[in-house]
Amino acid sequence: MPTLLTYNVHRCVGTDRSLDVGRIADVIAREDPDIVCLQELDVGRLRTNSVDQASELAALLRMSSRFHPAMRVEGEEYGDAILTRFPETLMRAGPLPTVAGIRGLEPRGAVWSRIQVGNCFLNVINTHLGLVPQEQRRQAKALAGSEWIGACEGPTILAGDFNATSITRPYGTLVRHLADSQRVLGLKPSVKTFPSAFPAIRIDHIFVSPHIKVRNIRTASGALARVASDHLPLVMEFEIQV
């Protein structure tokens, strides 16, 4: 049974303010996922010792990596990645819309890989939405549109840090196209991932098409996961039904 993990790694800087790529890899490896969606990765940035975090994590986990820099300043990049141990093809990587006239907004984007799981092909889209409701609404609408979810044929998973709870309009836009994996299982209480020390908010989500049979949703437990990032990873075990 394949497993997907989505994780905002906070540029591999933990709640103890220590930069430790290996620690993030250890948290992920303990969950033994086949597909990993990561947000807030630094690549070549001075603030994190110029390490290519996407490539280093992929090497430590013995996976391939598809990284999309949502932000690029000269040679420094910051963005999201899909890692997997399965054969895969990059389908699309690009920006999401923003809002003009609001200072301090970070560019946002998404990356989409087509992954071969046994005899099936699975679309996986990884994203990290903004912090302002107006930009979140535009970004969710774009993800639901013809370039992303609307272009996917067959089994599809959308995962990431949406910075939006289940009572927001961006969430409502997305669940009109894909199901919330936690609601598919009817989990009560829901599995929360933020903040990592005392998770009380559900802003990391995994949305699935009808082809995906959700078998289990969990998060990492233990001291290592609570300190490695300000988020906990969200983990889904599933089957593909076509």
C-alpha cells in the first residue's frame, strides 16, 4: 500500500533554531513514505549555508526530486519539491497568482509530477499557498482550473500547506473538485499539524480524486518531529482504484 507524506520543513530550521537537513530526513524516513511533498525548501541560499536542500533530502532518502523555485533572487531559490522512489515525469511547475499592491507577499507556486505506482499513473500536485485570504482565493481558483487539477486525467492527489482551515473559501473551492482525505475517513477529531509542539490547527491538507481509496491518515509523533520544523508531517496511506 503506497504512502504519501506532505511536510512544511521550514527551510530545515527547527523550533530550536537549529539548521539540520539530516534531522528532517530522519523524520521523513521514520514514516517510510513512497511519495513526499515538501514546502519551504532553500536551494543555494546563504541563510542556510548555500545547501541544495531538495537534492540533499532526496539523496538521504534515496529518492528522485522535482523542485520548483517559487522565489528566485540571483542564485538563491526557495520553493517546493516532490520526492519519490517510484518512476515519475514532471508535468508542470510554475507560479500561482498573487495580489498587486500588498507589500511583503512571497511568490507562490506549484509542482505536478505524474508518478507510476505499480501499473497505475498518479498525478501528484504539491503547493504552498500565501498568507492573505485574497491571494489564497486566487491561488485556489488557479489550482482548480484548467492548468492544474483540470488538466489531470485519472488518479489525482493535491497536497501541501494551504495556510487555510476547512472553514475558508479557498478550501471550499478545492473540495468542489477533490475530496478532503480526512473527511473521506470521517476522522474526529481531525489530524492537526501546526504548530508542531502543540498541533491545534489544520492547514496542511491532502485532497484526493475518487480513484484514491484513503486507508489511513496520521502524523508523526515523538520529540524529533516536534522540534525538526514548525509543522508536523501529514501522512496518508492509500490505494488506487481505476
